[in-house]
Amino acid sequence: AWRHFASRCATAITGTQDSSSAVSTAAAVEFAGVAVALTNPGGPGAFFASAACPDVEVWRLASACLAHPARAVAVASLDAWLDLQDVPLAERRPDLREPAFAYLLGVLVDRAAYDVDDADDAVEALRDASRDVLVATYYCLRATFVGTLADRIDAALRDDCRGGGGLRVAEACLFALTAAAAPIADDLKAVSARGSASTADDLRAAVGRIVGAALEHAALQHLDAADGRRDDVWVGRFLAATARLVGAVAAPLFAAVSPRHQQTHAPLAARVLAGTLGVAFGRDASSSSSSSSEHTRVLRTAASLALKALCAARPDELWQTARDALRAAHSAAVADTLVSDDDEDDSTIAARRSVVEAVARLATSRDVAATANEVLDVALDPSLAAVVASMSAPENPRRRRHRTAATALALLESAARFATDVPAIRVACAARLRPLLEACHATFGDDAAVIARALELHARLVFFRTTAVVSEDVERERRALVDAAVRYYEDRGWATALRAVLAPGIEALATSTGGTEVLAHVARRLVARAARGPSGGDDDDDDAQPVFDALRDLAILCPAALFVGDSDDGDALFGAVSDLALARLARPGDATRAVANLLSRLAALAGDPPRTPNGTLKKKNGLEAASLSAARKTAAKRELARRGATATAAVLAALATAPSVARPALADARHGVVAAGGPPGWA
């Protein structure tokens, strides 16, 4: 009865496809649900899939649903093919083994191809639902799966070269291959470990054939786009699909294919991805078509992730044979392509940074004999050129120019992070960047965001970790940079200028000769400026947090600086910092947690620093606390005792209104204040 019913349903759905039946899409979806129920191996599905079943009417229904014009019906039927995997291969009918999945692969590629008249959402829904089915199909077919897709891609690309619509079919084939990339990659790794075999050779050849054909055709699309002969959505989709495939199989593919392909595919992939990035970042990000903008964002993300994977998979080969492509990719990622006053979306910024970091990491990690200039030419100079270009851009519109400079400086900092970590090229990197940073202060001295980025980059140059004694020139530059950041805060209220500089600056100066006095002077300036309150500038929304973070770091790393003063007992600065923290605690805001952390640390100075069971100093906020002399501990306890009742009341009041994220720090501060200066010492 069920077989008869399934046969009638299949006939009805087939009639719908021939436009000779009135069966609705909703009814067809219900029929697909019947197919899934009948193929469930926990029910009658095991029988219908076995050789004991005299016909395949149930599976004819599942196939009819899969081929239905409405993709929603196809999506509803996919579970039937997943359920078939639960029936052991030996127990299935012969026509439900490899032949069924070969048919399934062809239908899925056809259904996953974008059509001119179809909504993208319907295709994307089917693709999302079919990924697991494609993985199951690969496990059944293995090399046949890849070989079938290779044949279809070859035919589709030839059709596209003749002016046909083959590009959309080729893109769908690349999607199917990428969906099964994880098991394919596992097989390629296993093939490489086991050595050559006939099946292994087939898999290597088929994957290499697809990747090579896709890369070569993608290179042709770059030429067409550059000449203006072709700039449509299909090209973008194909380039994105090619990039996703390269990113998915780069490492195992280039390790498993023949030596000849190892020497050609990786450099070709780098050049194609560099060209794709040039196309993606060269498009108008403010296009009037939201669909076009979304396709461009997808292309940028796919190409940037693929280049990152490729650089990690074949760094030595790319450095030797595709250095020009790496530099081109870096240049494309930092190009200023915006033509509106709108900020870039997060995905575009992430794509830019991913490319810059991948190229810089590869270039600066070379074990080969490369000079600093050769490394920086690839790792740093394109980002450097982008900052220079932003400085010479027209002043109107001003906001666009300054935004471009801030973005370019952020990308330059990402590149410099890798360059400054290598002592052999740090000096050359600093020599390139110092003149630029000086020019930034002169050109963008009225823009908080640009100055903050410039200071962050400068801090990257001078606050490097080293076990050697730094030179007097570097020491002077460090102190001058700290002074500049504090001056921006004093004069303009730009607390963002403090973030990148004071954290490494305090750590470096705390161990330098005369550093305690310098930090005491910095603390006085911060306290004096913070006591004045917001300046009304662009950066005064809640500018206290970086100040209190810096004072907390100072109390952890160089607490002696809080007792350097002009008063007889030498504890005036400690008291001033305490008063500032208590006054700020009465104003709820984002800085509440930072204030509580500072109060907790000030209270800790009155006792012994916490230690681990093995006797080493515990770290606080990632920093190893320094200790104080007995006299200064007594001074700290005296100052807290003077403020004990006031401080406790302020912390309790803040606990009543503070956000949940700040309450643990406030509870810590309350305990510390009471323990350090509580009764009977309260005044």
C-alpha cells in the first residue's frame, strides 16, 4: 500500500513539473515529508532500501521531490538521502549504491546552480541543507565524486569560453567540491602518508585538475574585468568559489600532488588570489545595489581567507616564486576604494587585516637569507604607501580623508607588529616609520582617531621586549612618546591617546634608571587632568577608563612612584590618586570597573603582595606586582585609614547601581579597603 501510494505521489509531482497537474508546492512539500518518513531506517526504510523490496517506488518519490522546480521541495526531501546512509551498503539494492549517489551528485549540482530568475535565498537554503548530503555522497563515491565534478567543470568552462552560461554550473561544481572539502582533505593527507596507489593517483589527479582549471579560468576573468569586458555577478561568484576551494584544500593538496604541481599550483593560486583581491577591493563599496555590495563583501572575505590558508600551507615556495603576488595582494588590501562618507563594514575591515597579517607573517618568518629591505618591501611598504597617500589626499571631504588615514594606520600597525618582533629587521622598520609618524602629528593633529593610531604604531616600534639593555636613544624616545600621549590628554582630553602608549610604557619605564620619578610625574599629570573632568571634545564620552587603567598598571608595576612627592611624608600622590578614584566612583559609567580595580590595588599596597604556593608573586590583570618597603606600606595604610569610611560607603553605593560586569571588581575593592584601612583605624 505504501509503495502504491508513493508511486501515485511521484506521478503527481512529476506532473507538476510538466505543468499538467494542479498539485501545489505546499502539497509537494508534504509529499517530500512522506518520502522522508518512508525512508527512515528506524521504520520501513530498511525494507524499501533492501533487495527484498520488489521496486523502488519510494525512492522514485524521493528523486521526484529532489528534482521539483521549487527548491523548497528539494530541501524537504534531502533527509531521505541522508537516512539511506544508515542502511549498510551490503544490505541495499544494487541500484541504491554508487549509481544512486552518482545520480544524486548530478541533481544536487544542477539544483545548487544559480539561475537568472531565481532568488538567491532559495539557492542558499538548498546549499545549506545539502552540505551533509554532499559529504555522504563523497564517502560513497570517493574518487568518482571528484572525477565527475572535474568532467563537469571542464565542460562548463569550455562552454563559458564560447559565450555560454557555463560559469554558473562551474561555480556550483566548485561549491559541491568545497562542501566535501574536509573528507577530501583527510583522504589527501592519508594518501600522502601511505604512498602512491591507483586510487590515490586518481584522487590527486582529479583534485589537481579541478584546482588548476579553476585557477586558470579565474585568471582570465581578471583580465576581462580589468578590460571592462565583463563585470557581472557570475564572475564574482565564480572567483569567490575558486577562493573558497583553494582555502579549503590548500595544505593537503599541495602536499599530496605531484612535484610538478607543487611547483606551479601554489604560485598560480597566489597570483589568482591577488588578482581577485584587486577586483574585490577595487569595486565600489557604496554601490547603489545592495545585492552587488553583498557579493563584493563575500568575495573579499573568501579571497582573504584563502590567501591566509595558502600562506600558511606553502610559505617557502611562495616567498621564492610568488613574492610579486604577495606584494600585490598586500597592496590590494590597503587600497582606498571608498567613494562615500560611510564607514567600512566589519567584514571588509577584517578581510583587509587578514591579508596584511598573512603576508607580513610569511615575509617576516623566513629562514632563508633575505635582507631587511626585501622583507619590508613585501611585509610593510604597501601599507606604508597607503598612509602616505592618505596624507596627500584632497582635504575635501575632510572626514573621508581622516577616516582613510586611521584605517591605513591600523593596517600598517598590523604589518609592523610582525616586523618589529624580528630583531634583525626592527631597526630598518623603525627607520621607515619614524618620518611618517612625525608627519602624521603635523597633518592630523586635530583628529583623535588618527593620532591614537599613530601613537599605537609608534609604541609598537619602541616598546619591544628584550633582555638586553636598551640604548639611550631608545630610552629617550620612549619617554618622549609617553610625554606626547599625556600631553594630548592634557591639552585636548583625548584619553584614547593613552591606551596604546601607557600600558607598555609603564612596564618599560618601571625597570629603567630614573623611571620611578618619570612615572610619578606622569601620574601627577593624569590626576590633575582627570580632576578637571571632560573637556567637551570629541573623546569625552567617558574618558576616565584609560586613565584609571594606567594608574592601576602603575600601582602594580611601580608602586614606589605613588610615594614620590614634595610633601614631608612623601605620600601626597598616593592620597591624590585615592581621592580621584573615590570621586569618580560617584559617577556611574564605563570606568566603574577600572576605578574599582585601582582601589583594590591601592588597598593591596598596604599589605604583602599575593604569592603563589611556590612563593612567586601572583600576577594581577596579567602583570606581576612589585613590592613596597615597610615604610611605604605604613604610609599606604595610613592614607587608606583616613578614607576608610568614605571609601567603603562609596564602594557600597556604587555596587547598588553598577552593571554586573563591574560588581566583582567592586566587591574586591570593598574587601581590600576594609582590610587595609578598616576599624579601629577609621577616622
